[in-house]
Amino acid sequence: MDAGANGYSENIRRAVTALQNGEMILLFDLEGREAETDFTIPATAVKPSDVRWMRNDAGGLICVALDPDASEKLGLPLMADIIREANRSNSALSRIVEKSGDLKYDSRSSFSIWVNHRDTRTGIPDNDRTLTINKLGEVVKNTLDGENIHFGNEFRTPGHVATLRAAKGLVHERMGQTELSITLAKIAGITPAMVVCEMLDDETGNALEKKDAEQYGNDHNLVFVEGEEVVEAYEIWLSSQPQKKN
Ligand SMILES: O=C(CO)[C@H](O)[C@H](O)COP(=O)(O)O
Ligand SMILES: [Mg+2]
Ligand SMILES: [Mg+2]
């Protein structure tokens, strides 16, 4: 992709190139939302050393954000919808499931189900999580290529990798790293299955401050992208797409 010709910023072009090369980037959502920075890397490119890097240097939850159309085709609902459905026969669950207003930073979470690939053993070692993550990327790609994939043939739940279902409208609908990372994958033209893992501060236990995450990026030569930049690039990308015939 010759991003320059399309008017993308230098930083977005660097982020897109890094993702196309299967490299890690740092992705900040928004002040006033979570104000968190996530390690972010294409699921198809993840190696065990990347899982080790995320659990040591980021420290948050290692999740895989999935394209909305692929999630639909694979039958991956939001966890909250599963719980609401289940509570028809178990009213205790209805008091647990997230409700509007529960999250101070968004109207809802993006969690779908937690899975292990069926060829993993316990599911948590770096090699196991890498296999699950790579295979999630593979099934998203194959599903979007038109293959009829039976998700349960390859994965079991509960498991140790949380999947996140991106909103259909991507960043027009929701501004979490779930949608931001999938939007970047679309712009980069890579498989829209993206691993995200929050950066936590070892001193405070809180989310790492944005300035410290930026410093980490400088120290480790990682591109640092903010949600607002992704939204801007998405509008440019949309305008470059062939208009859908009605
Ligand atoms: O909560 C999360 C999953 O562990 C992380 O914040 C991750 O960034 C994805 O969630 P969101 O799209 O809400 O930002
Ligand atoms: Mg979160
Ligand atoms: Mg987040």
C-alpha cells in the first residue's frame, strides 16, 4: 500500500508497515475512555517470544480481536449475550451480566468466548497460546476467503485466550482497541485478527501512563499510535474503497 499517496500521516504509514511485517506496535485508545496502551500484533504473526514479551512487558490480558463479519460467520457472540440467553433458566446470572452503566468508559465490553485450540494441552504455556492465537488468525482468514469453517472442530471453550468481537461499524461504532486494531488491519490489508494486551505499570499496578508507554515505544523502536489517528486514517481508507453498488 502506498499510504503516502493516500494522505495517511507518517505515523500511520509506519504503523501499517510494521503490521504488514508482522511486527508489534503500541496502540492507545483515548483520553477519557480507558486511556490504556496495548501491545498490538497480527494474530497470524505471533511467535512464543511475542507471548512471553506481552506477559512480561505489557502484563495485561492477552486477547484476540476478531473481524465482525468473521465473528458472525463463525457464530461467536458477545459473552454478555450468551449470559443473558443462559439466564432464561438461571436468574442468578442476570444479576452478574454487564448492564448499561456498569462500565465507566464504554457502553459495553467486547468480550466473546475464551478458547483453546484443540491441539493445546493446558492452554496457558507460551507455545499453547501461540498455537491458539495463530489458528484464530487462520480461521478468520479462511472464513473471510469464503470457507465454511466449523469453529468447534478446532477450538474448545472455556480456554485461556479471550476473543474480542469487533463492532460491525468498527471505529464508527466503538473506540476500543478491539475496533482500533481491526480498523488498522483493514487499512493495512492484513488478516483482521489482532492480538492486544494492555500495558500495566509495575510501580502502581495501574494502566501504564500514556507518556510512559510512548517512552517505552521510543526505547524499543515501536510505533505508538493513538485512536484519533486511526479514525482519521479510516476515513481516508473508506474514501479509497470502491463504492458499494446499491
Ligand atoms: O478490555 C480489554 C480486553 O482485555 C482491553 O481493554 C482491550 O484493549 C480490548 O478491549 P477494548 O476494545 O474495550 O479496549
Ligand atoms: Mg479493557
Ligand atoms: Mg482497551
